[in-house]
Amino acid sequence: MVAFKNGAGADVDTETEAVDLAQPMDTEIDLSVPTSPDLSPLPEPSPPRHSPLQRIGGFVIAAVCVAAAIWYVPRVLSNDSHQLTGAVTSSGVVSLNFTKSGYLASVPVRAGQAVHKGQTLASEYAPATSSLLTADKAAISSDQARLAQLKAVPVSDQTAAVAAANAQLAKDQATLDSDKTNAAATQIVAPSAGTVIAVNGQPGETVSATGLKTGSSSGQTTQTSQTPLFSLLPEGPQSSQTGGNGSSALPVVELRTSSTWHVVALVPESQVSSVKTGQSVTISVPAAHIQHVQGQVQEILPTPTSTSNGLAYQAVVSVTGKATAQPLDGMAADVRIGS
């Protein structure tokens, strides 16, 4: 019951209905758990039907593949078992060095170049050599002129004067010969015709009678690997020890004076029983564009050498055919057993 006044000021009683806020709503929320979807597997499709012709074609293809594998695989294995790898090596290689220590002045030759006997291969820095030879030759010319003058114009005690002039000429000639020897020591000349196979050193580097120094001091640690007691495989220019401090030296120039060469091939331990002395082979040296040159197994060394693939034996293969080029030491070679 609520009382209020109307416009005339009279009290008016009006009944109002209370609103029940807790009255339930007309729409109810469905909180029930929905049913799961149907997860049953779909029916498998029926396999495609192949015609008889398709089946025959499939069998034919499978048979061809099997036959090709039976034919190809043994031949690949056979080819691998008859293919050897090795390196070119040759005889008649000489190492050339200066006779005295100094600085390398010039090397007018390069690896692979053919040279003749007496050709200069390298020179040592010796600026005073030419001036000394010039002075010696001038002294000898003066002595010869003095002798000619004594013979043309006789003087008192002619014999003694001529003897003194001859003695001076002999002395100056000996000095010239000595200076020529020293000058020759500053040059490396080819002892015979051949082919330069290695040039080690650049102008300005220090050289000595043992070669070009390339070693390290004693404070440095060097790693060594196990090598066989005897090996014919070339390992590039060979260095020589020059002292107890671990230093070594390479020859300034290496010259091959013989045209003969052969190959040292590595034979795996599993195949060594199939390689015999006297067997015919074909040799290829790709770097020198040499293909299928006839050769022969000359010797199989009894001492094995260790490789990354296990133990192997070295087979010395001589060249019996004629090659179209001259390979260099250390070039990789392929040797196939059987001609």
C-alpha cells in the first residue's frame, strides 16, 4: 500500500503489486551433455579391378627389372674388383740446390718445362759477382798487353820482366777462375736435358746447400703419422732434415732426366690374391690426358701400407705401351687389370 497526494492535495491510496524478482524465466537453458558423433569407420572402397592385359604388363615389367639387376650388379662388382688406383712415379729424378747459403734471386723455369743441358734453372742473389768478373777480365787484358809490349820492345833484363808479367797473368787468371767458380755457385744449371717437375721457392727466400728451409722451431709440436717402412708412392717434393730443431728443407728445383715412368697402385688386401706379377693392365692418367695405355704388373711389394679403407699392398706397374704425354710425379692414375 502506497499513499500519495493528488493534484488537489488529497491523499490517495494506490495498491501496487510487488514484483517477484525470483520469478523463473519463460525459457530454460539445456545443460545436458550432447551426444558424441558417429565415429565408426567408413566402408572401405572396393579395390580397382585390373584387366588381364594390365596384369600381364606388370609381370613383364617386374621380370625385366629382376633380369637387369641380375645382369648389371655382378658386372659392376667385377669392374670394381679389377679397377685399382695409384700414382705416377718415375726414375731419374734429381734434386738441385745451391752450394752456398744466400737469397733466391730468380727462377726462370716452371714445373713441366723441358730444359736442355747447361740451362740456368735458378739464380742466387750475388750483386758483386758480375763486377768481380769484369775486373778480373780487365786485369788479364792488361797483363796480356804488358807481355805483348815486352816482346815488341826489348828492355834490359828481358827475361826477368817477361817472367814477372807471366806470373802476374797467371795470378789474375787464377783469380778469374776462382770468381767464376763462386759465380757458378750462385746458379743452378741443368746437369742434362730433362723436365722440371717441381720448383720450390720464390725470389727473396733464404736458400742453403740443403735447399729451401721450411721447418719450424723446436718449441713447436709437430704431428706424425704411421707410414710403412718402405713405400714407392710419391708424396710430392721430399724434404730433408737440416738439424735437431725439427726444421727441414725442400730442393729448390727437381729435374727428371729420364722419360721412363711407372705407376704404383694400391691393391686392397681382399683383392691382392687376384693380382699376379706379369698380368696385363691398362693405365689411364686423367690429369695428363692419357687413356688406356698398355702396362704390366712388374712387382707386388710384400710390405702392406695402411690406408683409410684398411691395409693395402703396393703393385709396381710398368708402362709397356706408348703414352701421348709425359705425366708428372704424383698424378693420380687408374689401373685396370686385364687389357
